Amino acid sequence: MMTRNHLIALVGAAAVAAVAACGNSNTTGQSSAVSTTPATDSSATSATSTTVANTQACSDLGGQVGPDRVCTVHSEDEGYTIDMKFPADFPDQEALTTILTTQRDQFVEAVTEPPVRDVAKELDIKPTTYRSGTPDTGTESLVLREYVNVGGAHPTTYYDALNYDLGKQAPIAFDELFKPGAGPVAVLDPIVQNELTARLPGASVSANPIGADMYKSFALTDDAVIFFIGQGNWTIEAAGPQEVSVPRSQLAAILA
């Protein structure tokens, strides 16, 4: 769900843009390519029940499930469009539906709150799936890249991510990745800050301004933990959203 109240930020951005012009931005507003791989079900019976539940979740959002088991949602109203895609076989459909419903509702509230600007507005959410371990006992991560344009001078891209332990049949929170008392933020901050400084020469990359919340959107692979940082969350907005892959070897001492 939206970190640090995206709605307030979006409405504020639109209001500022209506009064004053901003400088140039390098943000393209393009979302990452969809990468979804069907999950392996343990039996034909579980596959059937999951299909029914996931079709309902897609239907609740006004979408349709295609042959690739990806739910596609498209809606439009005067002045704005909403496009969302997500894998209909992601294990934690309830949490996923909650995120997408919240994003949709907050976007609609932001773009319809008077005064309404006569410019095109857009919410575009695209998924990427990551996996680690085996299909039965490993993990599945779903990262949602959320392109938001509420009619201000510049659109913004955020992330939401869900991680699921396939063996335990349970979601994975950031704190659960690490040993108790490991202090992961103190370990991660210099790694990520150094990476951002190296890839963004000339940009201001100060200390992590929001602590552990910076790392809430992550994905797990066999070799790394990938962190997804929304546009403007750590460095200047013109730098765009950031993905920082930290090798598991660098976190071996603190990973649970």
C-alpha cells in the first residue's frame, strides 16, 4: 500500500503544479515490462480451487483473466484512465487485492477532488514476479511498479511488493528476513547509499531519511535481495525510481 500516504503527496503535487511550473525531469513515465511465471500447484485439486478464488479476485477489480493467467484491468472516466495487471495465481490474492483496491480508490479520489484540472491523468500498475528455491518450499515475490500521473507537472513511480513463503504458506515481512536483533537497516544503508551515489553522479544522496520503511518493497531471488525505492524517496525525483540488488553473500551474517 502507499508508503507515507501517497494520496497526500499526489494531491499536493497536483496543487503545486497548478500554480507554478517546475524544471525538467528525466522521468519517462514508462513502467517495467511484465514478467509473470505461472506458479506450480501441488495437486490438481488445489489448482482448481485456487483458479476459482483468483478469478473472483480479478472479477472484483473489474478485470479479466487471460490464457496466461494474468488479470488485466482497464477502466476510464472523463479525464483519467486506470490500467492494472497482476498474476491471477499469486498465492496471497487477498493482500494483493487490498493493495490494488487501495491504489485505485486513492487515485480516483485524488484526480476527482476539486478543482479538477483538464489534463489527462493515469494510473498504470504492472507486475514482475521473482522466485527463489523450489516451487514447493521456496519463495515467490511480486513487485508492482505503479506509474501515477494526477495531472501535475511530473508523474511519479512507486512500488509495492508482496513476498510469500511457499513452504509455510505465509507472507514474508521485511523483519522476518533477518535474525532477531540483527539491525538490518544499519547494514543495508551504507550498501544502498554507496550504490546510489555511484550510479547517480552529481545527484544528492544523503542518509536514508525514513529508516526501515525504505526497504519495505523487496524481492527474493536465489542470489540476492532486491530493494525497490520509489521516485524521490531517497534521492531527487529526477533520478526516477531505483532498484538495488544486494547479493545474499553481503547479508549472510544477518539473514535468518
